[in-house]
Amino acid sequence: MIVGGCSDNGEIGLLAKDSFVGLMRSALLWVSQNQQLRESLPRYRFFRKAVSRFMPGEEVEDALGAAEKLRQYGIATILTYLGENVNDEGEAIKVAQYYSSLLDDIHARRLDCHVSPKLTQLGLDLDRELCFSNLKAIAQHAVTLNNRVWIDMESTQYTDVTLEIFRRARSEHENIGLCIQSYLYRTGDDLKSLFSLSPAVRLVKGAYAEPPEKAFQQKKDVNDNFMLLSRELLSTAGQNAAVPAFATHDHKLIQHIKREAEAMGLSKEMYEFQLLYGIRREEQIALANDGYRIRVLISYGSYWFPWYVRRLAERPANLMFVLRNLFVR
């Protein structure tokens, strides 16, 4: 039986595929949170080889060197020093100082390169005022260097406080942007509540294990919401109510955003695509050559295991890509 151009067998096949992808994603997210695996797997040479495709190295010089190479193609960058859930006040302050020093290094090399810390790196689990003070110090230093700071979004237990801190910081500094996640039901309302701030917003799909009562579980629903939110961001960009950045490697979503922007009469300078280091490099260069604003997120540091596995969970097909690359010299 054919219904709407799709056979029953075809529909069953798609459901089975979605179920398999869902299981893979759940398994990878479990791995990312497992302390024993977090400590043991990075010791294996094959695992470190796999991550090297998506991370230039653990040291700041590795990240800055990668940013300089991308500059040759007209591609801007964002650096994020990997880490989260810092539970020592002195360490949280050191992270803030580290990011300020990183901004100095970026300025010295004349790179078009932002920074993107997590609030739990800055002491959010300890005290939100400590976290806000650390974020404010980074933002103030970035202002002196004409640079921008992006607040990365974490799991839903931090969503409300992250929005609160962003609003406070944005009221004092225009150079602060925020990441929002299309897999959460609440994000549409959160986005509308931010427009009065004329925010810089990075739209991502989401990379944490969230329950069905908080987040879409099917890839199609996450993508549909991504398209809906991207349309809202683009429409407000034309009214100077937002500075949108779209973080996706999905070719269909990229094409959708380009068509929507063109239909709205937006120039290519009014929004940008933010992509991950090491994924679809040819497409990154092609977009830059076509005049689109491209910014590549470069992650580095020794705390790479949970970040890396969450990246695989965002698109489990990447796991096969990684396995193939293990055998390519």
C-alpha cells in the first residue's frame, strides 16, 4: 500500500532507522557521563587518533595555529578551552584569567576569533555570583580588545540560571552571545524573551541526554524546530533584534537557511554559520568562497573525552565516519 508516496515498508524502515539512531545516541551520551570510561578510554592510542580529526591538539598553540590556517581561507574562528563543572573557587578564577590571557593571544595574532566558555567552568556549581563575576571579567577584557564572548549552553539543569546570567551580562556588555538548543521544547519561548536585548544567538541542536518531557527525541522533530527557530532569528535580524549564528553541518538545514535569508532580502553579512573544526572542511571553504560568514569552533584541552563523545551523539553517523578514518593515513 502506498500512502503519500511512501510505502508501509518504507515508513517502517524509517521508524526502525530512527529507533536505532536514538539508541546509538543514548548509548553515546551514557558513555560521555561514565566516569570510569572517561578515565580509561582516552589512554588508548586508537581513541586519541580518532579525536585528532576533530581537535587540533590539547595545547593553546595547537588551537591558535589551526585558527591561523583557517584564516587563509577567509574563515573566522571561536576557541573553547574544554572543561566543565569546576568545583574549586580558585580554579574557577584561574579559568577566567586563562580566557583573558587567551584573548590577549588572539589579539596579538590579529585573528578574527571569539572565545566560548561554559558557565560551570567559571564556578556556576559553586556560586552564581562567583560565576557572574568571572564572566564579567572576561567580557570586560574582551571589550578592550574589540572581541566577543559566547556563553555555551549546558544541560537543562542549568538553562534557567544560564539565561539569567546572560541577561545580566548583556545589560552591561553588548559583546556577549548565547547558545540555545533546538531540541528543547522551551527554546522558542526563551528566544522570544531575549529579542528585546538584541542578542547574538548561536542556534545548535543540542548534545545532552534529556528526558522526553523536556526535549524532542526524534531527529526530524529537532530539525523541524531548528528550521522554525532559524526562521524567527532571520526575521528579527532584519529588524536589528538579533545577531544570528547557525551551528549545523546538515546540508539541508544550511540550504534552508540560505533560501529563507534570501527570501527575506537579508545580505550574507547579516548572519553566519558556525561549524565544528574537522567536519566537512570542503563545505566550510566553499561557503566562505561564496561570501557567507563562516566561523569554525575549535575545541582544545585535556578534558576532551565528554565533549568528543557528545559530538558523536549529536549525529551518530559520525561514529562510522570516525571508524573509517582510523584506517586512513
